[in-house]
Amino acid sequence: MRGGARPGSGRLKGSTLPEDQRRHRYMLRLRQHVIDWLRKHPESSGRLVERALIMTYDIKEPKEGR
């Protein structure tokens, strides 16, 4: 047997994280010097921006049960 899908092969479907903890794509426009700075760092741009927003605006995670 060559090629094709086999039982148990491939990437698992879905995520194990609850919906409220998943990260979602959000497009935004930034000036070129900010993009250049983000690209110089090994950490993902999304995580850098997320951390900066949380620290700057003191954003708290929503309480459970809402």
C-alpha cells in the first residue's frame, strides 16, 4: 500500500483549548518602523503586541460564568 490516508496518520482535528482561551487572527495596520522592530525579535509578533496591550492598558481576563 503506497500513499493516501491511513488510519491514525496526520494532524489531529480541532484544538484542546476551550474557545475562550484560543487565540484568534486580527489584522491591523502598523507603521513600517514598528513592523521592522517586531520582525527583529524571535518571539511571535502577536504575543509581543498582546503582552504590550495587556501591560499598557491593564487588561484583565474575564471572570468565568459570564
